[in-house]
Amino acid sequence: MIKSDVLRIALTPEQCRRWKTQIKEFNYFRGDNDLYSLSPPEAMAVVETATGPVNDDYVLAAITAQATTPQMLKDEIKGFGTADGPDAVLIELDPEIVDADLMRMPVNGHRHPLKSMCVDDVVLTGIIQAVGGEPFAMIPEAGLDAIMPVSPTPGKEETRSSKGGGSLGWHIDNSGFPSKMRPEYFGLMGLISTKQVTTSFALIDDILAALQKLDPRHERILRETQYQCLTPISFHFDGSKQVRSDPFPIIENGPDGRPVINFNEYSLIRDHDDPSILAALDALATVLSDPGVVRGEWISPGKILLISNERALHARGEVRGKRYLARLYGKRDLSALRSLPSGGDKVYRFRFMMTTDEMIAACRSQTMAVA
């Protein structure tokens, strides 16, 4: 099988040094407010009592990123996620562009208070913006960290989440939500990785080609609107209950007519007695163990994986050693999130509060696709 193309870009050490210098000379990514390491309930309280918009570090980082991201890089990745572009991009930068170190690992699942907004944050933000979208995060999951640490957190190591340390099965992020409220794509940037941990991913065109070879009927079954899943556990570390979605198809066609995928193997709910569903899911599992479909990358310091959250699945091996990735979501249309009754991101730009009632309403209003 011929795999779909993955765009690979490598900047020279000199190009990285020049980018880093431009960011530091721009000197515009220090905000007025220390908003780091807030828990979701604390962040909710801050947002609810704010009297107006706040130009904090994340907003200023976005401005800095717009001003400094190399035009060459913007030109290379501007087609990402479109019909004419790739669904995955691997960008290799000099590790010296990373500001994190072992003394500033995340604390309680949030960035270390001493890791102020810095060069690696601006670099990742610039890449998310360069493909035509905006960065964003959900406060119930991230607090006020727009750029989320992906690193094992004491007390949460056994969870199937970005704060866990075990292997993670195949999934898209935030699969319980409708597509208008899910990340369209995201970037993972290696900051610290003392031992190799493989992040695997599979692109939908390769998945569907392999399914067709096994039995074309499997794709038809996966397109039926009869699957459900739960909201991510990372939204419920406050003790709230996970929300069960309305039925949705695993595979359907997106607005541009190309196939998209919604799947989470460890929270999927389906009819266990239907042999055709079991056969289709078994076939999908077979495809996702095929080296002709699956790719693997060690996201080492300085490396960035930019990947579609609509046309690719990803998974992770068990975390060994010290590992710290930065994750930033991106979306080209944030209008659905900005129309939430809780106010969208009017106060803290790029971060959306989403109350429990809003979460329930969103997950139970999935667009019902025609099988």
C-alpha cells in the first residue's frame, strides 16, 4: 500500500536561531496577568468575575507569532488540511528553540509557574495560526492554559488522558463533542523527552483504502449513525460525570465532501450483539495494526507534529522517563464556541468556559448523518 503523503519540513539551526532572536527582540509576549497553574474551578471563578477583555500572555504570544513566524514556513504549510494539502506535517526544529527544562516540568497538570510565555510557545502558536485557524482551549479541561502540557500528572497517571502515563489507544481528541466544537487540528511540540515514546497516527485515506481491500461492507457499517462515546475524562477531573453523546457515524463526509472520522476506541459505545458492527470494528482494528497504514514518530525536543483531528487518528505508547509535550488546538471557525451562552472567549481570548449544561447540550445535539 502507498501511504498518503506527510509533509516533512526541517529548519536549519541558523534559521531557528534567527527565528528565536526575532521573537526575543519583538519583546511583546509578557502580559499583565499571571494566569498560570489555575485549576478549572479557579479559572471559572476568574472568568465569571472579570469585568472586560484581558490582554494576557496568550493573546500577546499570538501577536508575536503573527509578526515573527518565517514566511517560508507559512508558505509551506498553508495548504494543510485542505483538499490540495497534507493532513499531517512534521516540522523539525533545532532543540535549542525549546525553553523548557527538567526544573520547570508541569505542576498539577498545568505549566510550571516559572515557565513564563516564551519562545517555544510563540513558535507553536505561529504554526497553528499559519494554516489559517485560531488557537483555542476549553477551560473545563485546561484551566486558563491555552497551550496544554501533555505530561503524566501525579494521581492521574492511570487515566486515559493527556495527564496519564499509560498507552493511549486510537482516537481523535474530544470525540464526544460535535465537530463544530471539536479541534479541527492540533500541534504537538516536543519539549522534554528523556526516553523514546512513539506517537502513532493513521490518515483516513490510508484507513479507507485498507478497509476496502478487506471488505467494502465494513466502511458502510462504520458510516451508520449508531455509535456513541463519552466526553473525555480530562474534562471531569473536578468529579463531574462524563456525558454520553447522541449517536453518530464513525466515518462520514465532511462539508467539502471528503471523508472524516470520529473514533475513540476506549470510550466507544456500540451494539455488542450486532455481528456486522463487531466485524467492522474488528476490521478497523486490523487496519490500525497494519504497518502499511500506521506511522510512528518520536516527538523529541524541537519536533512538532501538526495533524488533522478530522482526517487522522492518533495513539501513544507508554510514557517512559520524563516527557513533556506542548499541545495547542486549532480551528478555522470558532463561531459555534463563541456563541455559547456562557460568553465564548470574550474575556480570555482563545479559551472557552463551557458550563456543564452547555456540554450536555452540545453532546446531545450531534448532527445526524444519513447512513
